[in-house]
Amino acid sequence: MPSGSHQNRRSADLSRRASARTPGGVHSSVRMSGPRPFISRAKGAWLYGVDGDSYVDYLLGQGPNFLGHAPDALVNAVTSAIRRGLIYGGQHELEVEAAEAVCQALEWPAMVRFAGSGTEAVQVALRLARAATGRRTVVRFEGHYHGWLDNVLVAPDGDGVWGAASAGQLDGDLDHFTIVPWNRPDVVEEVFRDHGDQIAAVVMEPIMVNAGVIQPRAGYLEHVRRLCTENGAVLIFDEIISGFRFGLGGAVERYGVVPDLATYGKALAGGWPVAAVAGRVELMELLNGQVIHAGTFNSSVAGMAAVKATVARLRQDPPYEAIEEHGAALMRGIQDIADANHLSVRLQGLPMAFHMSFGAAEVTDYRSLQELDLGLYADFAEALIHHGVWVAGRGVWYVSASHGDEELEAALTRISKTVSDWI
């Protein structure tokens, strides 16, 4: 818990030093609005701050620590592997074993190519789709996130028009994207009716985790799959967040709809920076000389050891039932605390990852999500952090295999104290 009068003394000093040498004092823009105390170590479902504070962690490094922080099997596998080297500039056995493990676990893809980040993996998928079809246009959806590069980073302006999100972006880089509301089959149908012969791909988060943890409407994924097949377009699932988290086979397993290509990351390597693109053989084989995908750190020894160890744990000792039970109990507990304090909260999503906000709007897409009081929740998140519950200000809560009864009791106690002090 926060440790009293000395709280944040070391964090304040480190923040001052960081700001002197690093713009904003952080190394990723998403952390500009995130928790600012400095962390000294992490284990399981707990973070420990430099000021002596402890936090029950439901941010999990923005999702990657699906097995919890520093799981022994993963740490041991990586440590053992890197004693033999880090980057060979050549092939090694671990990358073969990791590729086999991923394809066998997912079941649907024929091949996989590893990358360093989710942003990179998405770029590979888009390039493959355009190479395979000879077309340029890509259909994507409001509120879905596909990385921070110029040709995919978007945000709405004050009038709700989607375009460049950052100073320095070139508007022309977004010219070949058509951005439409998600979960609206009629809208996708209209786009294909008008431009079907120009569409190279449709890319989406099959579960819109990035904004609201919104599930697809019944039949929606099937509808988009059919339209892509009929019009010769490539269907890309961005499973960087959902992959391996919502089941061993991710959203593909949960909803039974198979894309042509999919990207994976975060939970794939248990917290190690690894991503991948997987898919049908005729698409993936374009990487055999026709489509360029490079990266010095692709399939690094440490990364492949982490993938192999993570997938082995998920297959041999599946944590999904326990994670679902914990997440469901946490959601019930939060709702009970809110009800007891006459506080209107909305909890939406799945127990492995859910969204918390204030308000009662029916949320099915990005536009309806904006009807909630997201700013009020961001303030509440800051209060939660102060009371020892580490969460994201945008409302997404992640649950790991390391969250158990002790963490649930601690979290609910701290959430209750937060609400009592906050209202």
C-alpha cells in the first residue's frame, strides 16, 4: 500500500532526472497519461515501487504479462538459452521449435514469421495482403489500434473525422485506408458493394480490446469473412492483444471464424518483446523472396526461448479456467462495491480482460463508447493507483495466471477504500 509521508520521494527524484534526459520522462507516449510512480521490481501479480509501495497489478505491462511477472519457468528458459548467445545473424533450433509450437497451438495457420513488435507484425500482414491481391485499399474500423506508424495511426478530430493522430504524420500515408464503424455489417456490405474490386484487405481486432473490450455482434465476423472471400480480399485479425489471452487459439478459437492472416504478440511470449504474423501458406510464402520483411532482432534466442516456454505452459497447464474465475469474481466484487456506494459503473468484456467505466450507455462500438464518462474513470484510476491497485486510465483491466485469492482479497479491499475516499 502507499507508504505515507515519504511516498513518492524517490519516484519524484527519478521523475525529475528522467525528464531532464527523456522527453516527458517516459519512453512510450502511452505512458504520458499512465501511472507515474517508479517500479523497483515485479513478481507474479504484484508490482513493488521504489518508495516501498505494493500494487496489485491489473495492467500487466499493457497486457503482455499473461503468466504474471517473471514466471520461473520463463525466466529459467530464457536464462539458459542466452548463455549460448543472443543474436546469431543466422538460424537456430529454438526458432524452429517456437514456430512449430505456435502453429500447433493455434491449429489454423500453416506458417508463422516472428517480428519484434505488434506494430511490425501488422505491417507485414498489410504488405502481404497488397502483394497477394495487387490492390491498395484496406478497410479498417473506428477505435481499433494497429500500431503507431504513420500509415496506421489514426484518431478522430473534433468533428469525428478520422485522420492523422500525431504531429509529423503525413496525411497521404492514410489515403488507402477506408475507416468505418465496427460491428455494423451493413456498412461493410456497402463498402464492398461500391469498392470490392479495390479492397486488398480488411483488418480488425476481432475483439475490440484496445477501446472498451467490445465483443463482435453475433454473426458479424462470419459476415465479414464471407464478404472477403467473395471479393478476393484478405481478412486480417489483429490478435496482438487477444491472441493466447482469450484461449489458446485466441479469438479464432472463441468465435470459430478463421482469417487469412493474423498477428500475435503480448501474451505470445509471456512478457518478452516478440510478435508474429501467421497465416495461409500461399500468403506466407510470399515472404520467400517477393515480400520483404527484415529485422535484426527477429527470432532472437531469448525471444524464441520465451515463446517456446510460454506456449508449453499454456498447453500443458492451461490457466484459462482459473483466470476466468478470478476475472469474474473481480467484476462481481467491483459491482458489489459500486452498488453499496450508489455508484453507477459499467463493466463490459470478458473475465480475462474487461473494461470499467462510469455511465449506462449500451456500448457496441467506438462511438457509443464515447457516450460514457471516460474522463471521470481516468480520475478514478489515479485514485486506485494511490491506494495500491495498478490499472490503466483508459479502463481496460487485464487478469493473469498469477492472480489468485490473495490478490482478489487485496484488490477488493483497496478498491473499497478507494471508493469510500473518492465519492
